[in-house]
Amino acid sequence: MKRVVITGAGVISPLGSGVRSLMEGIASGTSAVRYMEEWAGYCGMNSHVAAPAEMKDEKKIPRQCRRSMGRMSIFAAQAAEQALADSGIIISEVQPDRMGCIIGSTTGSAVSISKAFEIMLFQKDLSLLPSSMFFQCMSHSAAMNVAQYLGLTGYVMATSAACASSLQAVGTGYEIIASGRQDILLCGGADELHPSVTGSFDVVFATSVKYNQTPNKTPRPFDKDRDGLVCGEGSGILVLEEYEHALRRNAKIYAEITGYNTCGSGSHISQSEDKSIVQCISGTLKNAQISYEEIDYINAHATGTVQGDKEEAAAIKHIFGNTAPVSSLKGHIGHTLGASGAIELIAALHMMEKGVIYPTFNLDEIAPDCEGINHLMEPVEKEINTILKNCFAFGGINAALVCRKMK
Amino acid sequence: MNEQEIIDITNKVFEESFEIEKDRLKPEAHIFTDLGLDSLDIVDLVAALQKSFGVNIRNEEKVRNIRTLQDIYDFISTIKREGH
């Protein structure tokens, strides 16, 4: 098996464009959540908060590449460009069939899908559909748009597993490079805000509804007053590279990916379950050939839902007890859905680099049903060598990944 | 509708739908080689012209012969004159 390292990262997040904006926002305890005035017209929508990302500089992407991109694909293309620049890789210098991308999302562009159905259902005139509309709506829209924009000709794949999409992308990229089939893969995910997206959680009572007038107070992962998740948007892309390939070009290495696992719960489509989370994390640690004591930091999935946070806390408690520090970044940036795994992994890697762990924003009082694990309430400076990233998704999908600092 | 109006409306389509600067919109400009449109763009061009001029040209055989902006001006002019 080949070794797989991370040599670049790019982010478009609710805290701004670039990894620096993301980390500055997290370090300063900034919330990107705001009241969504424009959603007031939706009958039956109880949650009116979200964490939008700013769309800017999109016209730097040539029109003929941009026309097939919905909002999330533009985020993905910009994050991929950042990641590529960060890695120092020049695509023309790479063997063309050995470099590709794996980028996941919940669906294609939610905004574009909505527009397409407005035409199909109300105007009933197919001649009004722009030629590129379908390309914005496809499930692999972000992956294929990034590949077309950058001219990638190796593997091009999309992992569509809702909120676990981007961590599955990174995990799948790790397995493909480890198997020797590719040298470099841009891996991550993208998703975008739309009333239908928040609505999908709202109808099953998973959104935050009590903080519409105080948006910075929600979501509240692991907190006693948590009342649901807040949707965000953006994209996170990491450059995964075969270790020897990275060494040959003297690349900066953020970390080595040493373990990955994904599994289904087989029990419920919307409620996560501690038993299957334990199975997923245990499998990841086994794959990484490490014991639970070696994990220095757990970047939790914890979205602030009443049910999900409880199950994740129980699973972490079962494996780690009160040892490894745990925090969630959803309080700062909301739940960036299919992008969350990659965006939060990038943030965790930067915490590892700086030797500081940032606490869970809005965690003021630990909920009794989330006790027994090492919650961080304040920033902690410590040597971090090994991190665990969790992601769980609708459909009973779990994913977890272990990264280790290169010595 | 006079010829100048046809030119202005057509050029506006190219500016708004295809982000092409005004000074590149010369009558002799080839829509593929000079203005950079491709086969997918032609689908959107036809839709935009239909909407802008209130005509139905999707199944017109003559659309296939269009190469330059002047060809479009002439084509629209003919269509309008024939009362499509």
C-alpha cells in the first residue's frame, strides 16, 4: 500500500474565502449565522437562520466553464484553485492520467434544481431551459465542473452521501491513492443554501427554531439549550498526494492520512445511532492501527441537534471516555452539509499545525445527555499529532478519518 | 422594427447572455471563431433571440447557416418581415 499525504487545502466558507479567513473567524469566536429575511415567505418553515457564504470573483472563471456551474460548483472551483495553488502543483507537469478529483455534494445545485422545476412545472416550456441547466443539477456537478475547469483527466468521481459526502470523498481518495491507481486527487465537497435544503431538516424537526431573533446563539452543539442545526454552505477541497510523489517535488505536507472507515447504520434513515458510530470510529482506528489513546483531538460532527449530538457523545464516551479533547465547529459556521467534512478537516489540520484547539462555539453549559467526554469550552494549546474527524449523514451514513502529523 | 433596433437587441443578447464586450460586436464577427460561442451556446442564443424578438425560430432550417452577427441581423429581419 502507498502512503497518502495532504499537500494543499482550499476553502470557501461562511467565514469567508480562504483558509486564513476561516481560521481567523474560528480563533476570534465569530459566528457566521444570520437571520434569513428572504425566507419569510415560506409557509411551514420554522427555522429562519443560516450561515451563507459570500459569492465573489466568480467572473474570474471563464463564462464557458462557469455556465455549467451552479452556486456550489463555483464554490468548489474556487476552493479547488486555492488548494492547487497551496500545494504548488502545476497540472501540466503531472502525468495526465494520474491526477483527478473526487468531490461530493448532497445533490446538484439546489438553486438550479429549483429553477429547472419552476420552468418544468409552471411554465411547461422546455425551450426555456438553458442548455447548461442540467449540468448544474447533476449529482456530480461539482466534481465534473472542477475537472473541466482545471483540465483534470484522471479519476473524476462524486461521493453523494449528504452530510458525509466530502469526508467520503477524502476517504475514497485516500483508498485510491493508497492502492496505487492515482498519484494526486483533489478531494472534498460542496453544498449550497436554499429554502428546500433547510426545509429538508425543518420538516423532521431537526433545525434550530428558537433563535431566529438571536442567530449568533445557534447552533449550540452539545449544549443543554441546543435545539437543532443551522444550514451553511461553501466548499472545502484538499490535495491528496502519494507520499513519494510529494517528497520528490519537496512539497509541504500538512499530514498523512492513516485511517478511514465508512458504514451504514442499517437502523434509521434520519436518526444517528451510537452503536453504528462506535462501529465506524473503531473501524477507523483499526485501519489506522492505533489505539484510542493516541488521538489528540476529535473534530466532532455535532450539528446541534437534540438527537444527533447525544448519540455522537455516547459513541465518543464509549471509545475514548474523557480522554481526547472534543470540539465541533458548527457553532461558528453552521452545518455546511456535503462540504462540512472537508472544511472542518482543513480547520482541524490547521489546529494541528498551530498546536491549538478551538472550543465549541455556543457551548455554554454541557447538556446532561452529552456529558462524559472531554468537551472544550476554552481554546487549548497542546501538541497535536493525531486527529479524528467524524461525519454522519441522513440515510444512516457514518464516516471517520484519522490524520497524523508528519515528523 | 427597423434595422438598427434589430442590431441593438441582438447585440444586447450577446452582451448579457455571453458577456461579450460591446466593441467586439462587429457585423462581420464570426460567432464561433471570433466571439467564442460553441454548440451549447447556440441553444441559448436561439432561446434568447426568441424571447427578445418574440419569434419562434427553434425549428428554422436557416438558423444552421448563421455564421456572423450580420447573418443574425439579416435572419431576424427576414423572419420579422415574413411575420413569423
